[in-house]
Amino acid sequence: MKALWAMIRKEFVHIIRDPQLIGFVLGLPVLLLLLFGYALRLRVDNMAIAVCDQDRTFFSVQVKDRLQRDGQFRLVEVDSEATIRSMLQNGQTRLGLIIPAGFTERLANDEQTTFSLFVDGTMPALAQAGLYGARVLTNEKALEDLKFDDPDRPSPPVRKPPIKVDEIILFNAALVTPISRSALIAGKMIPYGVIAALDFVVVTSLARLVFQLPVSASVVLPVGALALLFILSLLALGALISTLSQTQLQAHFMAVFIIVPSILMSGFVFPIEAIPRWLQPVAWSLPMTYFVDAIRESRDFIVLGGFMVGFFGLSLARFRKQRA
């Protein structure tokens, strides 16, 4: 235990003596928060959407009005699915929606209607923005507005959402420290884990103060535990990279090789569904994918824990081989 604390103290001394490192690990998350918070917008105002209204009733007009009012879409009325596909292929619009005939009749019978939403997938960012805007068709407010209550036939207390959207994406160095292997690796990981945890607290606090992020007491503990597992997984991965690299430059290149795909393919910025199917297994091999997925209500604690144990075990095995 004394050797472990000595290793931790040594790493903190190294960090303190490098003010640029402190500024990088503490300042970069704050900078990214402010940039993403102010500059990143998933909604594109006045995006064109081709709508084929095959129902042509009061409630189908309600749907189109909601797209314009709440979704901030610019509607282009068309007469067929073929026209929608042609406009998407020619770049005249990014989205196309079909309101099927019989929508109002199914609404009156408390039945769900499937709307086909065609999406131009050639530009994932715009496709994601369009899908984000189309959520106005299935949110709680839409459920209230599309109630078809008859005094003689009240709707059941629990009912399916009146609209289900079917999204159709188109186109497209030797160690000689007298310390055990596990204590050495843990001693190098813990200081950076403390800093990463501090980063998480600072960024979350700023997000709540600056952007009014709703953070209730009931989610603090599970999200904190999830963030801790994610941090430990990345630290274990970093330890593995250090055992595979012979120089610091090699380690930096390998880290970038992990960081860039993590940002682009984890679902953080672009949806995983927009990634070619043959590349999606790469996305699901990244710890950040499970962290992003878990933040959005799923709970991938076991997977992140598996990443942590696996990377740490490989680090120990690799370190043992290097010493041998």
C-alpha cells in the first residue's frame, strides 16, 4: 500500500510540474462544453420536407401544421411517394413524409398509424437534424392534440401513440520501479482518474448553471457511477496503449486513433444508424458508445465494467511480457 501511495504522489508531482497539462485536462472539457453548448445545433430551421397527404382530413392538416410550427420545417406538398424519392435524389429536399389514407379513421378507433419518413442519408448531420425535428409527431404534446374523444366512447386510460414513424434512410519504455505490476499501473491511473472525475463535476455543474441542464437528485448517483466506470474503462485502455507503445509519440497517435472514432461513431454527434452496417461493429467496440447509450436511459454498466476489467487485464499481461 505504501508503494501505491508513493506512486500516486509521484504522478501528482509530475502533473503539478507541467502547467500545460493541467490547463489541457481542465480547460479542454470546459471549452468543448461551451463550444458544443452554443455552437452545436441539431435543429436546422426551415429544412424542406416533402409531404404526401393521402388522408386529407382535419387531423392530417393538424400534423402538417405541427411540422411547420413546432418542427420548424418548410412543407412542400407532393402527390406521390415517387415524387418524394425523386426530390430526395435531386437534393430538392432532405426529408419526405407520407400521411397514409385512413389515418383519421384509425385515430377514431384508437389504432396506431405508421407514417413513412424518408431521409436523405448522404449528409448524416442533416439527416440527424431532420429526424430530431420529426420527433414533434410522436411527443406527448402530439398525443394530446390528436385525441379523438367521443363523449359516448371515451379513449382508454392507456393508449398507444397515434403515430408511429417508420424511418427509411436512403442512399447511403522499461519499468524498474520496485512495485507490483497491478500497483504500478493503478498508481499511474488513479491521479488521472481523479482529474477526470473533477472534470466531470466541473462540466456537469457548468452545464446546469449556464444551460439549465435538468439534473435531479435521483439521477446523480447512477450517472456518477456510470461516469466513474467510463473513466476507469478509458484509463485502463490508456494503460494498455502505454504497454503497446515504445515512445510517447506512438502512444499519442494510438490515442488519437481511438478518440476520433469515439467522437464520430459513438452516437454522440451522429446516429449509429447512419453508419454503414459493416462499420457498426467498430462503433459497438468503443467504450464511449455504451456511455452515450447509457446516458440516454439505457444502462450499460456491465459492458463498461467488462471493458475496464478486460483492458486492465490485458495491460497486466502485456506488462508482464515486457518484463520477461
